[in-house]
Amino acid sequence: MKYWTIFVEAYRNYANYLWSEIINPSWHNYFYWLLLVSGFFFLLEFISPWRKDQPRFRKDFWLDFFYMFFNFFLFSLIIYNAASDVIVNLFNDGIKQLTRGFDLQANNPLNGSPLWLILLTGFLVRDFVQWWVHRLLHWSDRLWEFHKVHHSVEQMGFAAHLRYHWMENVVYRTLEYIPLALLGIGLYDFFIIHIFTLAIGHYNHSNISVPGYVSGGIIGTIIGLVIATSGFDIYLVSDSSYILKVSVVVVGSLVGIFALGPIMKYVFNSPEMHIWHHSYHLPKEHQHGVNFGLTLALWDYIFKTAYMPHSGRDNRLGFPGVESFPKKFVEQNVHGFRTVQENDINPSS
């Protein structure tokens, strides 16, 4: 009965949260940050497109636009949020039973740590786990059938970032929860990491090309803003130490330009790097894929999966067979289950 109550309450609470997000615009509002970040990258694509012969409203733009809101909000309301609350409570209760009352949150090893360290640790651990999960989606034949939805993009743009099968949410969140829980990090509550990874993901998929010193300056500015505002308070003017905080942001921007700028392509993912991940033709030595990084490119260089022989601007996108892959939302989201069922019936196929 306890878990049924958790299930029902989670639905009710998330529905109220989603409605509140829509009717109460604020600086801490995911819904409007999604609109703002998306609008920013759409404007950049419109003003200075990398592939100039690609239509501004590229192929499947509106399908991807719907995917953005479905995967960022509606999926959590319809399927994920309530079920995940039950699983998390079952997991934590199981840990307590096996360890005679050990509480993951109460014994958080990061208790008392400054916010920047908690955010940095959470970001690095999550991105590292997600790199391996992403690689798994390419290596597992069954999971690849779901991941094909994301790779069915044939003209790249920012909204392609969130075109993916909802089953990926289940796989990612399940596998990343355990290491984060063991650290005591409730990552979903960290607004800054959400917006930062959203922006980087949009950038990686967008039809733009930005010099390293520019993207480095932007990253440095964001980091400076986070440090200057202690994480969440962005109302700099209202603080008595306004000049100091502005100085921190300026220093962060300069450090980003001159220190991060020359090495950006080795540290962070980029449109030039990610386009190879979506390439129709893969190198013979990497038939399961290349450039698996979501936010950081570091992991690909460390584990020898980085591949960027040239800009790749005009690469053909997709995968062999993409021509016959379903084109509509419902058909795409049924495809993976049908394929798995067919393979179970005909194991030799």
C-alpha cells in the first residue's frame, strides 16, 4: 500500500508541478528555459547556418519540436515519474534491509561540501556513466533498435537533441541512479546541471559552427556566473557585492577564452564532433559508432573512440536502412518493441 500511495502521489505532484511551470514563468522554470535555450539556438541557425543549403525549417523539424516537450515533460507525466519514485523507494528500502538500516541520503559522503563541489561531482559522474550507457545503446542489438529513433535524423538541427525513444530514459536513469545514489547526489534537483547539459546538447546538434575561443568564453562565463551566485541566485544587482560578482563572471569569461578556447574540442562535445556520431558511413574500425560523449569529449579521447578527420559538415546522416525507418512519432516509438518481439520469435534473424 505504501508504494501505491507513492505512485499516486508522484503523479499528482508532477502534474501540479508541470502546470505550475507553465503558468508561473520564472528564472528557475525548466519549461521556459527550454523555450529560451531552443529559441537562442534556432536564432543562431537562422542567422548563421553551418550548412547553408539546409532549409531553416529542416526535414522533421516539427516532429523533433514535439519530441523536445514529450521527452522533457510529458514522458515524465505519463510514464516515468511515478514509476521511478516507486523504484527509488524500493531500492533505498532494499539497501536499508541489506545493511541493517544504512540510509544513503543520511550518509551522503558529500554532506557539508560546497555547492560547486557537489555540482561538479554530480556532473562528472553522471556524464561518465552516460558515456558508457550511450556506448551500450550502440553495442546492444536490442537497445540499438530503440536508439535508431535518435539516429533517424537526416538533417541536423538543435531540436534533434531530444528526438529519442522514451525507453532511453528508462535505461539511462536506471543505470545512472545507483552510482549517484551511492554518492548521495539527488541530481534531478540540480537546476544548473539540467540547463547546462540542455544547452550543450542543443549546441552539439545545432546547424552552427563556433570557434573554440567563443564557445570557451561562453563556458567560462557560465562557470563564473555559477561561482558568483553560489549556484542559484542570479539577481546580481540586488547583492551588496555586485562589483565582486561581476568581476568573477568577467574573469571566468576571460579564463574560458584564453585557457579553454584552444582545448575546447578535446574537452567538450561540438557540432563538428557530434556530426560524425550521426554519420551514415562509419569507419571500418568503429562499426558500432564513434564520439559517444554527451557533454564532455574527454571520454572519447581517453577510450579511443574519438573520430574527427575533418569538419564533416556535408556528411550524409542516418544509418543503413534509415530510408525505410518509420517517419511518424507513434510508429517510431512502437518500432523497437516490434523488432525485439520479432527477434524473440525468430532468433536467427
